[in-house]
Amino acid sequence: MSETSPGTIAAAQTDGAAGGKPLLQVRDLRTELRVEGGPIMAVDGVSFTLTAGETLGIVGESGCGKSMTALSIMGLLPRPIGRIASGSVELEGVGDIVKLPERRMMSVRGDDISMVFQEPMTSLNPVFTVGFQLTEAIRAHRSVSNQEARRKAIDMLNLVGIPLPDVRIDNYPHQLSGGMRQRVMIAMALACEPKIMLADEPTTALDVTIQAQILNLMNRLKRETGTSILLITHDLGVIAKMAQRVLVMYAGVVVEEAGVNDLFAGPLHPYTVGLMRSIPRVDRSVARRRKLHTIKGVVPSLGNLPKGCRFSDRCPDVHDRCREAEPPLAAPDDLAPGAPARRVRCWLHCQKGRG
């Protein structure tokens, strides 16, 4: 994970749009996967709101359900093993997109809401030029000629900082660097000016320098286009740089939700605390005083979850109640009146929620 600093977090916070109108409202989303051994709930009761001009981060270990949440929203679950079992995904101006037929959903993707995938080399078709793929995306949602779509594609390549866009438009994906391919994916995602862009680990396959360029590009484009971002990552450093609010997921559920400043200043859930302590430090005096922290154990199988709190088998603060009943996702008991909203799924902080 990348190192974080107060300055980085403050910079991310200034890009936010506090009090913006809700664009996306996910309510009690449950996504089921039919796998060998029986169905599992990969996303189990996830709820959140994304507002205009905001970047909302979803962070957690591999397999926690963050990417499956994004695929559920986009209607891109693997068929026939994946399905949305219950819940709703309300998109402003469209309604509950869970209920939309596939033909209607195809018109929503790319126009109202778009997605940037983790590995552009597997997302871009290797046998077509990037220009063909960009113009195809534009013409799927706009009634324009081939020439108009090509001009728009060149403008988008220029917008995302690709040099010589009128030349690069005729390149195949293998002729571009990893950073350029990711820029093409961002250009494709923004070509039809969507309200929301979902970015699933957009910098994982890139080196550190290119990662910084892509993140800076996304922040700039958000300011210029007004597109809200749902950012999925395992890297808390990326969250600090990009997001204004963050959801922490573990074993298919949200275990903590807070503003970025609040989360980094005082994480509440023991899992979040463990993630924070595992961030490498470059301060040598600090590094000498302690070894790199690790969270003991492994994420439980979704087909064999522990009774009670899903983190109980790995939690250093576990007590009997944790092993008896799963805590609700609720405001902490000591949340001061008027303080920014936050929620945590932990009996240590939500004693009032005990049943």
C-alpha cells in the first residue's frame, strides 16, 4: 500500500462536493454466486449513496466483494452463475437499473454510467485499433457520422493526455504502453459524458510513476467534466489521494463507512485499524520502532462464515458477544451531535444496537 500524508488527504477532500445531490443510491444489495458446493452471497446487504461531484472509495482485501459490487451495478455479472438476489440500484433519471431489461441496460452503460477495468490489455480488443473501439462506443450512444465520431475520439485522446492523438488513434492496443492503454480506457469511459464512472483498480498493473499520472488525470477530469467516481482499490494511499468518503468491505459486507479525514484520523473497526497499521512508513525513526504489522489469519470462505461477526476469528479485540451475533452497520455510540455521518459494524462501538 502507498504511504499517506495529511497533505494528500486534505487535497483529496478539497475536490469533494459535500451535500451534492444523490446520483446513485444502492440499497441492501445482495449478489449471489452459484458455485460448486452451493450458492454464496458475494455481496451481502451493501448500501451507499454517491453524490454529484464526489469520489467514493471502496477498499478491502481481494475477495471482499468490492469488484462484485461494481459488476452488479453495471449489470455485468458472470452468467449464469451470478445474479442479484435482492436490493435496488437507483440511478438518477433512470430508476432502479436492477429491473431494467438488458437492451435498456446496454443504453445506460457508457451513457449514464461507465466503467474502467483493472487491466486494459484484456479489456481492449487486440484485433481492432483503439480508434475503432472509441468511435464504436461513441456511435452506440450518439447519432453521429463516422467522421464526427472520429473527431470526438481524437478530442478524447487529447483530453486524457495521449501525445499525437491523430496518429495514436490508428494504433492497436499492443502498440501502446500500459499507461497509454489505461488512458484510452478512461477516454472511452468518458466519451459520452456519463454522470458516473466506476474505476476498478485502475492503476494496479502500472508502475508507481504512471499510477500517479493516471490518478492525477482522473482528478483533473472529474473537476473538468463533473463526473462522479466510484473508486475500487485495495490501496489506502490511492483512497487518501482520490476519495472524499470511503467504504471498507470485508467478506461481502461493509464494516466501516466514513469521510476520508475521519477514517485516517481515527479508524474504528478493528479490521480498518489493522489495514492502517499495515501501511509501510518511510519515516526511518518510526520504522525502527516497529515491524510492519500484519492481520493474522485469512479472510473466511463466503461459504463457511463464522457465527457472529465475520472478522471475529482474526480480531484482537474479540469478546463473547462478537461470536454470538453479527453486529449491525450503525452510527457509533459516541458520535457527537452535528459530527459528519459515519457507520461501523462492531459491537465495541455500537453497544446501543445490541438486541
